[in-house]
Amino acid sequence: MKKAGIAILFFLCLTFIFIPVVGQNTFAEGSDFDAQQTHVYSEEKVYLGGIPIGVIANSEGIIVTDYVEVISPGGVRSPAREAGLMIGDLIVRINGVSVSNVADIKRVIDKTFDNKPLQVEYMRESTYRTAEIMPSLDLSLKEYKLGILAKNDIAGVGTLTYLRASDGRFGGLGHRIYDNANSKTDLYKKGNIFGCTIVGCIKGSEGKAGELKGVFEKCGKPRGSIDKNNDYGIFGYADKDIAKDLQTIEIGTKNSVKMGKAYIYTTIDGGKPEKYAIEIIKNVQQSAPGQKGMVLRITDERLLEKTGGIVQGMSGSPIIQNDKLIGAVTHVFLNDSTKGYGVYIDWMIEN
């Protein structure tokens, strides 16, 4: 597939799709809800998710994704590579001017380049650095180029886990959004969520995760804003109408989780979630936050027939036991798609 400003990326249980549009307005904190600080405890009720959401996450600069050879008067070359810039570096300023999207590169070069090397400030492994890069003139386009492919966001589909009734704060996915193209896990800080429809499914097979296919309108109105992206999911505040068709459920802490029968609540067609039977075959007694608190097995024949088990796009699907929300699906076993990991709701709900 052709590379573009937004990469099409695949998480273990989060499938990203082809909607190459960038830039959206975010929601105000606590939109349409009574924003109040509440301590979440096991008896509190939240809205149960399970619905698919479109996700757009933004970086705080421009991420180098590859090198491009520029056909210039001096030969075929990539000035950025020659200057030591690496794939995965986050460019934040050029000649002292902040850059936040791919179009800014051309704009700043056109405005500030005066036949001297550009001062390119970038971040690598949480350390800010500066490279001097002399752009090359592209003979075909008659434009000066750094010789890179870059992006500033990623877009895809996942599952909403819960929505607090008290203040409209949501949690979803159950794991961090990160870029499989490099090892950096802290590039995407904020973003938006959108309404989404599941339109198809590719079943999983041994050694390869299956995939839910979903579509959403990136140019449409966001349903909420993301202000936190960490090892336990994405979190933020949602618009009030996202809860209109959701039921409420009590929170069940990790200490209440038992091996045996449980359910996941997820959407594999359209936009309406359904309940599917699973078995919790291992629960780890965690005293500190951790992603892999539970091992689960899909036992519902309907889900096995349709998806083969856990597939990309199910990240964040709520796990229910004894009529309480106890966690969310996070990962699938590549050698056995009927099994996967779940994170305890304890580690999500406090974000």
C-alpha cells in the first residue's frame, strides 16, 4: 500500500483504517456532563461500552517514517539521512519555527531557507537534539526537500470500554496507541474519537491475527477528545449523546475476579454490541498496574464462527463477570486466536 501522511497501522487488537485526513477540533473537558471530581469505587455504575469507535491520535510534532531520495543537481540523495536524522525521530522546529503537521515543512522551508543549512530540532528517545540539514532542490518539482516521508497522526478503529456517568470521562482500547513502524511508544498524546460502523471481518489464523473492518467519518463531528494515552488505554471526555443507547453496570475490582465463566461485550457487525461467552482461565493477583491481568478463552460458538476468536479491533471490549465490569480485552495469542489477555478495570478506571 502506498505510503502517505497517515500510516495504516495494525495493533495487536486495534485495527487502523484508510481515512487520510488530518486535523480536528477537540472537545472541552467534561463536555455536556457535570464535571466533578469523584472517587471511583466498586459500587459505582458506569455506562458499559462495547461500541466501536474511530480513533485519531496526534503527535506533538512530525514523525520521520522513511527516507526519500531526491533527484537533485548534486545527484540522488536524502539530506536528512546524510545529516543523521533517523526513522522515528520527532521533528518539532525548523529554523526556530514550530511544526505540527506535514504541510508545515514546505511552508517553513519556503519562508526561511536562505541557502544555509536548516536548523532542525527533533526529539529522539526523550532527548531534544539539533541537526543541520542542507535541503536539496528536487529537479522535477522545483522545490527544496529534506528527503523524508513524515506524518503527524494515526487513525483507526477500536472499542470503547466504559463511560463514567458522573463526569463523562471514557476509557477504551485497554492498551497504548503506538506506532508499529518504530519502537517509540510516547509519540501520540492527544486526539479525538468518532462514531464508527463495523463493515466486515477477516478471521484469525495460526500466526496471524484476524481483523475487524470499520469505517468512520474523520471529517464529521468528534464524539469526544483524548487527553491521555498510556499502557492501559486511551482516556478523555465524551459528548453526552454517546451514552444514549448504553446500559449502566457496576464496577468489579480485580479482587472479585474468579476463574470461570464470564462474557465480553463487543461489536462485530454494524454499531450495536452483543454479549459473547468466554472463560477466564487465569487471573493474576496484581499489586501494581499491569496489562496482562487475565487470560481468557472465547467459548461462544457464534463469535468463533464469525471471527475465529479475538481479532484486531476488539481492543477495549468490556469483560463482564457476575454482572460487573471487571476489565477489557487487550491482546490476542497469535498461535491461538481463541485466547487472549485482559487488563483489570482497576488500572483503567482511575485515569
